[in-house]
Amino acid sequence: MIPLPLALTMGDPSGIGPEIALKSFAARKAQALPPFFALGDPELYRRVASALALEVAVEETTPREANAAFAAAFPVVPLGLSVRGEPGKSDRADAAATISSIERAVECVAKGEARGVVTAPIAKSALYAAGFTFPGHTEFLGALTKRFFDVEARPVMMLYAEELAVVPITIHVALKDAPQLLTRELVVETGRVVAQDFARRFGVACPRLAFAGLNPHAGEDGAMGREEIDVIAPAVAQLQAEGIDAQGPFPADTLFHARARQSYDVALCPTHDQALIPIKTLAFERGVNVTLGLPFIRTSPDHGTAFDIAGMGVADPTSLIEAIRLAGRLRA
């Protein structure tokens, strides 16, 4: 049976998304990538290919015909919305197409037309200016899960590379607010989703979860803060009682060296930067954003729109290539 293709969203058309999509397609044979199609404005991709002298033909298609088109041309499923996509200048007028691309990608999976979703980078400020009410991709995908699958999702962001997988328990919040948001319930819920979905998607029967402390030295027995004693340790104990292989809390500054990384499958960290700094140090070009807790596969490159280099032809497609490759091998 021929596998379903992946649905690649357009992202912000003024960023590097279209460029790295075309470059990923051009590298499909050398990188052994699974088939995928883009959801967007075909003329945008043609303009980018022409402007950057990328020898990539662009073909309009449907999701069900995308596999056949993929052999010779970059397949694009039109949204019926044209975009300006001026490099480096995000335009709120293009926000509707950016949002529609994400919606259609999830819909394609729900209809059995795509195996999973790979999202190109978006610029949240442009979407907010156009009335977008979600903090980011992850929360929007949770809402789309309810719309298209009639399932209440608990999305969890994981950054993955072969060397390291990390999950920030609190995400895009001010550092001063993280301790108040770090509740026992949040730690437990996040641990449950990670344990269940990492096992499902990656085929690891009993994932080993390591929890980092919030404070220096994991609080030093309460001398430097009590979050480890009052919140994280009880949450870890509860997860253990549920049969989940959870350990910690460990001092964050000793959790990521090579020997320590051999002792766990996923590190869960109280704050955003505790998780993202080590993986971006170890695998900046190869890190992939994977959303756990959804009824479908979703990956994304671990970088933003890079407006400062959009249109220059110098964008590195490696993270998107890795996102496509990983989406192709994750278990549905």
C-alpha cells in the first residue's frame, strides 16, 4: 500500500518557509524524504523558485494526486487565496492564507488524505494583528483537533534530535510567572502525555522521563526554593505510582552532559529556556518541534521565520528536512 503524503503548511509567506520548502523538495532524493505536498498559493512558490534560481517545477494538485506529482514537481494544493509574500516584510493581509493553510492541513489528515502535518514557521505578531487569538501553533492545533476530530487534546511541545529530547513544562510565559504556573497538576498532566505519546509515536515501550528542578541545585533541600519539594517531587511520585518511569527532580545544570543523557529518553524542564538551550546548543540545525498529545502527527522545524534573510537564498533547510523525515517515520 502506498503511504499517504505529509501535508506541509505554507507558514508566513514573507519568511523563509517557501524557500526551505522548495529546497527540501529539491533534496528529496538525496535525503530519502517521504512524499509531501504544500498547502498554499502556487504562484508564491513559483515566484520564490524563480527569484532564487531554484530549478524546481511547481505543480498544482490535490491531496490524493500529490504522491504522483511528487516524483517530478513540487506539489501544491491551492487554498484559493493569493498572497503578497514580500520577503522580510510580514503582511497582515496574508494572515488569512497562513491560518487557512494550517486548518486545511489538519482537515486533510482528518479526511485520510495526509499522514501527518509539518508546519512551516509563522509570525505570531502578523497573525495577532489580523485577529488571531491563539498564543501559537500548538494551541491552535489543539482547537483544530476539537473541530476536525471532536477530541479534547492536551498538546505538549517537545523538541527532538537524536542526541536529546526535551519538553518545557511552562512555555511562552515570562520567567517571573513560571513558578506560579508550575503546579503539581501541570507536571503530572505533562508527564502523562509525554509517556503515552512518546511510547506511541517512537515505539518505546516505557519511556524514561527525567525531571529537572526549577531552582539552582534543584533547590538544595529547600535552601534555594521549595518548588522541588512541594511540586515536582510529589508529581514525580504520582507518575511513578501510575507505572510511569519518572525520576527527579535533578539539578538542571548536570542533566544534559553526555553521560547523563544516556539515563533517560526525555528531559522535562520547568521553564522554556531550561529545555531549549541545551537542545539548540547540541543540534541547532537539526532540532525538530514535535507536538505530543494530538491524534495526528505534527512536526515543525525548530526555528522561526528568519525575516532578516528571507529572499536572499541562504536559508538552511536542514531543520525542515529533519521535520519531514521524522514525520515520515513516526508511528501514526
